[in-house]
Amino acid sequence: MMTAFELALVILNLCVAAIYAAILWVMLKQRSIMDKQLEAMQSQICEAKRNRMAAHRPILRFEPPIASGLPNLEFYQVHNIGAGAALDVLLFVHERSTGEMFVVGKIEPLSSRETSNEFPVLRPLFHFHEATLTLTYFDIWSNRFWTLYDPLEQTHSFGEGEPPYLKR
């Protein structure tokens, strides 16, 4: 049989255990809340990085072709309509039906709002074959971008990374 003192100690121990359990429960809830806050902050940091990169992203666009006066020859220019510099700019002709690709050349780096020098492209490539012009380029953080230009329809497509249709 327990004495009153022993019973008081058991009740006190149960109260202390209940208090510790309550403290542990509060700490677990705080941990859950802090994990959610950390996840939200990480997504904000990721969004801030994307915004920083977008603020300096180059976007290259082909200008309408310039007639050369020579048969089957047109001159093109590329204009950087983005806010950042375009580095390591490569120009390809891509024949869509066969997947063949021809490297036309390299264009000098273009700063924001800058237009390239004129470069020649043979017109038969676009009339006898279903071909497009493709530019690949990097921004100042080495992110890769691309521009696809269809000379017949004079339409542009833009993307990030390696162009999915470009086989190297």
C-alpha cells in the first residue's frame, strides 16, 4: 500500500511527464511550421534567382532578310531584344524533314539592344528544303538559350537549354 507521500510523488511525476509531453508537442508543431517557412523561403530565393537571370537574359531575334541583288543570296542580321549580353552565338541551318544540321558560323557577342553585322545565307536552302535557322547562345551565367527562325513564315520560337530538335 502506498503512503500519501509516495502517491504525491507519483502524481507529481505524472504531471511533470505531461508537461514534458506538452512541451515536446509544441516543439514538434514549431518544427513543422519552421519547415513550411523554410520551404517558402527557398521557393522565394529560387524565384529571386529566376528574376535576376531574367533581368539579364538575352533574347536574339532575326531581322527580316535584306535582298542582296544577287540571285539566291540574302543577308540577315540578329538583334538582341533582351536585357543581357548574348555570348558564344552559333548559327545553324537545320533541315527539319531529314534532321540534317549545318553550322553556318559564329556571330560576335551581342550586348543588350545591339544588332549584329549582316551575314549571308543562301536562299535555296529555304525554298527547296524545309529548313530553319537556329541560334544557340549563352548568358553571363552560362545558361544556354536558343532561337528558331523559319524564313518562309518569318516566325520565331525561343527556348532555354539545348534545342530539342538539334542533334549534335
